[in-house]
Amino acid sequence: MDFGVLPLRAIAFQGLFLLLAIALEAVILHQRLSLDIKTSVRYSTSMNLFSTFLGWIMFFIIQPLLPEDLRIQLISFFFFERFFPNLWANSIAPSVILLALLIFLGVVFVELQGLNQLERLLGKHPQDDDSIIKNRVPQRFQRLQGSSFLFKKNDRTYTILLANSISFSFVLFVLFVRWADNYFFAR
């Protein structure tokens, strides 16, 4: 069996990024949604594995439809860790930035829907956010709690958005450190 084509590095880094994202998002779910630690880790694991699976399926469906330069750049970067600067200079940068934003928003949407479906499958019905706040906050602080502009403390959409923002930022930081290490110290 020939493993020369198998992108072992990409698989290993995908596993590392999943572990980082699961851990960070579980902490956010635990703090913001008042879940116990075990449940928040399970929810985070389920949501991240589901969104990763869907992401790779979408990648393999959409990549043949992309412009040739972008397709070559993405495949070489993801699977072989090769980056072609001459292709980047040919106006691919805005496409990649737009694609990254769409991926982020897609992951937030998929994880939010995944959380809702997971709770539905488990037979748990999330309480109304207002009833959670009223049960936990003393009467004199309810006025202050209701003054939030866009999101409440236990708002699920904001929690998933915050968790993904933090995990994506941390993964980007790890990628930057890895790139800097290869660029500055491998020569």
C-alpha cells in the first residue's frame, strides 16, 4: 500500500486544531450556557466533528467549481503545505479572504443548528433565555441584566459566535506561529 499521497501532516494538524477548538469552545459553553463540564465537552465535540465533516464534504464538492488558480492554491496548501506566491499575487487574495469569512459564518450556522438538533435528539428543551436569567439573577440586578444591547448572558447564538471566534483566532495564531517558524528558522 502506497502512503506517499496520503496527507498525514494535514490529518495530524486537523486533529490538533479539532482538539484546540473543542477545548476552547467547551470552556465557553460551560461558562456562558451554564452547562456542566462533561456536557459542554460532549456538545463541543459533537458540534466540531459535525462541522468538520460537513466542511470537508463541501470542500470536495465545491473545489472542482473554483477557478483553476484558486483550486490549485487551496489543494496545494491544505494537502501538501505548499504555497505559490505567484498565484497569490494574481488577485486570489480577496477570494481567499471572502472564502474564509463565508467558512466562518457557515461553521457558526452549522454549529448552532447542530446544537439545536443535538438537544432535540437528547430530548432536552432549552429554557427560554429570559427565564434562565430571572432564575439566576436577584431581583435588584434584573434591570441591569436586561440592559444588554444585542445579546443576553445565555444567548445561544452569541455563545456559539463567541466560541467560534475564539477558537478560530487561536487556530490562526497557531498557524501563524507555525508559518513564522518555517519561514524564519527553517532556512
